Amino acid sequence: MIRLTQWAIIFLCLASSAYAPQQSPLPELPADIPTSAVIRLVLTDNAPSGQDAIWLTPDDSIHEFFQFNDRGRGPKIYTTYRLDQNGLIVSEESKGVDYMKSPVEERFSLVEGKAVWKNQAEDERQAEAAGKFYVDLNGGPESGAILARALLIAQENGKQLGVLPSGSATIRRLQSVPVEAGGVKQTVTLYEINGLAFTPTYIWLTEQNQLFASISGWSSLVRKGFESTAVTLKESQQKVENARAAELAQKLTHKPAGDLVIRNVSLFDSPSKSVVENQRVTVRGNKIVTIEPDPGTPAATGVTVIEGKGKMLLPGLWDMHAHLYEENAFLDIASGVTTVRDLGNPIDHLTRLRQQIDAGGQIGPRVVPAGFIDGPGPFEGPIKVLAATPEEALQRVDHYADLGYVQIKIYSSVKPELVPVIAQEAHKRGLRVSGHVPANMIAEQFVRDGADEIQHMNFVFLNFMPDVKETRTPARFIEPGKRGAGIDLHSQQVNDFIAFLKQHHTIIDPTMGVWESTYLSRPGQMPAVDAPMFRPLANPGPKSDQGRRRSPARIGSTDRPAIPRLLRQHGPHAQKAVRQRNPDRGWHRPGERLRVSTRTRDLRPGRHSGARSSSHGHSRSANRHAHG
């Protein structure tokens, strides 16, 4: 089931990639699409970038063609669905190319209660599959509408709907909204589907329960002719999502009335990279006031006590390369990430999200914002803060500075001659400068022109491949992968460049977890970066089996719900459904990895606590993992 939320993440992570320049982002519909087909448009930043076509044939089969263009990338897939009287899929066939233009083919059949399916990641069957809905990997948005209708039928009959490979899903009607375009009026209804992911999936249906729209992030899918209604639907849906976030924040956030004491805990000490046993830590407000050996005496009256025996206490983690959304803001806190550096988001989206977090209406981390600037053209990123002239570059920097941003992130389509203009103005306003190395530059030039930091290790490797000039294309991924091993790390050229970076105090933001997945992930296998996290769940020992059965992330051969199934897909993007990084691989020893991740906020008396109170009255003073 292709969901627009997944594509929104991909837009963000690979925004400047393309195979060839495109004069228009909207691809043409193939000639074999019937003129009677219902057309829905994919909108990226409100501009049409793709189509979803639906038509029926006399045998009652539903046919779908889905495509969009993200500067040369994007899926192009034909799917045929056949349903039973309860709206369940009994046959599905998909064929085409996925977002990365890799060939994909998927087949599913349900005969006499036995399900058989095969795709690029799975070749499986289930004997007791009657009455269950197949959650596909390659089908288009229509598969989401088919699921919604099947859930409504099951709900009407008082039944719960199981899904394949495992698990179940539910649906809830939220609200109806009248829309009008071109003199045509409709009433569309927002539904919430739960059970497919950590957060709900939202879908807008017509009065006939046909898919009208799917709204998420920067991209939307809307019935053709009603594109102007996307803003209204997004605002209406945002209110629903905000209410859910506020409800969860109220339910899950607790503010101690007095001191908070964590006793009998093992403490990870960042400066020494060591573990100190049997410690008592006292937090007052958002300050750690004492750390001492636990004396074993009862805490004072009025103090909230957390028993830490058998547990590890460490400073809040920092995600130094994030693109923050509401759903991963929750997951950050659940994973111990209390501060993120956001390296690219629309200003209005990030401003609203930060305000909600500060006000206590959204659970999420502290945010250190970086302002995204790209150049206009066929490769421009989806954040439409663009600069083509020195005057525009100065305006963009000053606007971010006025908003309180602390950093500028230059993107791949910025003209090389504008880099020193941006850097000088940013430094004058007290902002740091980082980014992708723009096309037709190498890393050394980027640093000489004022960059304080380089995003993604591939741009460091490309410094030694000056013939690769058009780095807005997949060449920036492919060439380092093909040629990187041939670079002599002991050569004078490499050592001179490292000395140059050291002399300029240049920071490297390597995003190595992404590269590990990019180069090592294979279809049908857990991404290398996630394997240490999920392998114990797939092969549990006696002590972990009970926890595995209670966990929503089970990965047995036939006991596997939709969430971890995403991790089995091909390519470097599937693993973004789960954001934790590989704890067992990398270039740091374990203690050093934790020290690096936490060193900006050491657990010392008088320092800010990694924990957040419900009032979110924290200091913002500070020094979603993206693709290069």
C-alpha cells in the first residue's frame, strides 16, 4: 500500500536528485489510460507532480495507474485489483518501477482461504487467511481506499478486520467537510485508520466512499479539478492531528510537584565514557542539582521517586540531522532523543510544530533550526526558499536570522558564486553555514567560500572526484559507492585535505547510518542499520519471547505485522519508518558513541536535564537522518 506520507519523507530526503532535467514536474499520462478514468493529482508544494488513474472493466476489476515525478525519480506502477463481496482483495497484480526506478512486480491471490503472495521482498503463503485484508508493498493509493471500504463493511457487520501478513486494522469517522470547485459541490469525510503504523493514517472519502484526497506533509493526492480544496482539507485535518497530539501530551506528560529523585541507578558519565553504579540523581525543575552515591535512605516528603535499580541513566540524545514531523517528534522522546537539529523544513510547518511543543500541546524534543536555501530550477528542493541572485540570497539569510534560526543549510542547486554571499551575511548575523556541496563545486571550495560544516560523507569523497560536477543527480550516490574504495587514505592529497579541514575547524555531518543502508541493504533483508534492533525480536531467546509476543514489532516467519514489514522493502528509504540507529556498527567504540551523542548536555549538577516538564520551560541555548 503506497501511502503519501512515505513519499513525503522521500521528497525531503532526496529533494535535489534527478536523472535528467525536467521542464515540467508533471509527467504525461500513458496513452493506454482510458479517457473515462477517474484522475487524482499528486501535489508537491501545491504544484501537480503526478497522477493516480482509476478505471473499471466489465469483469469488475479495478485498474490503477500511479506515477509522480520527483525530478526524474518516482514510481510508475500499474495495478489490478479483484475483490470479493466483502470488499477484500482476492487477487492483486502490480508491475512497474518504484521510486528509485527499480523494477517491481507483486502478485497476491486468495483461494479457498489460502493466501499466496510474492514481491521483491517476500515469497510467502498463509493457510488461514480467509476474511483478512492483504496490505501490499507496491499498490497505489487506491489500495488504501479499498482497505477503508473493507473496514467500513466489517465495522457495519460488527467484525474486526485482520490484515496480512498479520495484525488488524480499525477505522474511525472523524468529520465531514463541504468542498466546491468549478461550481461542483461535494461533501467529503475524513477517516482515521489505525493498526498499520505507529500513528494513524488519514484518508478523505466521498459520500460514495471513493478516495477523494490523501493529505500529508508536503505532498497531497486530490481528485482532479478539486486541487484548490487541498488547503482547506489540510487545515481541517491539521486540527484533528493537533487535537490528538494535545490529548496524548496531556495523558503522557507528567510534571513533578517537587524534586524528582532517580535512585539506585547506573549512570553513564559522558566525559569519562564510563558507567557509575548505584547513583542518586536529583532534578529540580529543569536542572540537575545533585549526583551522588545513593545512601539508601528514603527521599524527603513531597519528592517524586523513580526506582532505577537495573536501569541505565544517560543524558538526552541529540539527533544532529533531523527533519522533524509530528509523528517522529513523539518517537524521538520515546527513544531518548531530547534535542534535534532540524536541517530542512518549511518555515510555517516547523514554526507551528515548535510552538506546539513549547506550549505542551505536542510531545517532542527541543529543536535547533537550520534555514534551507536552494537555487531555482528543475532540481530545486521542495522547500521553496530559493535564491537566484545575491539580493535574494541576502534576503533569505536575513529572514532566517530575524526568525531566530541559528544556521543556514545550503542545498545542491545554489549557484557556486552565491555561496560566499550567503556565508558572509550569515556570519555577520551570527549564523553558522553548512549544507550539501553545490553542483560544480568540491568540498574544499565550499569550505574556502565560508562553509563551517558539510552535510553527508559522500560530499567529502566527491572532493577527490572533481570530474563528477553534476552532483544534483544520482551520481553523487553512485560514484562514491563505485570509486570510494579506490581512494588512498594515506595519500598526500587526502592528508592535505584533512589538515585543511582541521585548520578551518570544519565540522563533518557524515550521516553514516544512511550510507550503510544505501550500500548494504538488499531486497527481502532487514536493512543493515536496523538489523541489530530487530534480529533479537525475530530470533528471541527464552527470556525475550514473552516480550516479543506483547511487542508491536514482531518479526516471526508468519507473525509479522505491517510496521516491520516496511523494513523488508528494497532501497535506502524503507528503514525510515523506524528511526533508531545501529547500536553495534560504526567507527566509534560503544562508550565513545554514547559520549558523542550526549556530550553537549553532560549529566552534571547545574546543567539542564534531558527530561522535559509538562510546562516545557526549558532553555533553548544549544551549540526524521537524511540522504546525501
